[in-house]
Amino acid sequence: MPSFSVVPGPRDGDRPAELPDQPHLSARIDSEWVRIAIGGIGAVYLAEFPIGTPLVEGAVRWTKLAAAPEDAAVPVGAVIAANIFEGSIHAMVGTRLQSWRSRAFELQPPKTPMT
């Protein structure tokens, strides 16, 4: 029977990552994997874990995608991830759309501010 479980949150070094009160997220299931992208403060955090894995500390792998340096203190708005670990991730950071592409997740130049 399906149920909800608490997923251990992302960490930034030895402390919990800074997240807004109601972070934006994108989630999907790819084959046997659950993949989640969460908008943080100045970063997007990616989680992946196999379906059925006990959700305990250390079982969920997190990756941090930092926003541009000038946006390090800006909350991430909408997060769009068509294929999180094989494609690209897009997020609104302030008034700019920022993108990370490929498995290396290199930050692409931000789009011009939206008005």
C-alpha cells in the first residue's frame, strides 16, 4: 500500500541546507529511481534513491547545483526538470532563468531578467 515518508533533507557541508519555508520542487520516477529537485537559497538540490529504499540518513544521495555567485542569497522559485539526471534543470532565481545542463550540471549563462 502506498504511503508517505519523510525524506532526509539536503545538507550543505556539515549543516542542513538552507531552504525557503515552502520550497519549489520537481519530482519524477525514472525506471526504478525516484528523483527530486528542490529550490533552495542560491541553489537547487537534487536527490535520487531507488524505489523501496528505507528513507534514512545516508540512503538518499543529494547533489547541490549552485546558482550564479551574485544569486547566492536569492531563493529559487519554480524548478523545472524534464529529465533530472540525463537532461537539464531550469529554475527561476530572482527574476532570471538559470539552467544547468548535462550530467556535469554546469551552470549556463542566466537569461536576461524578466520584467
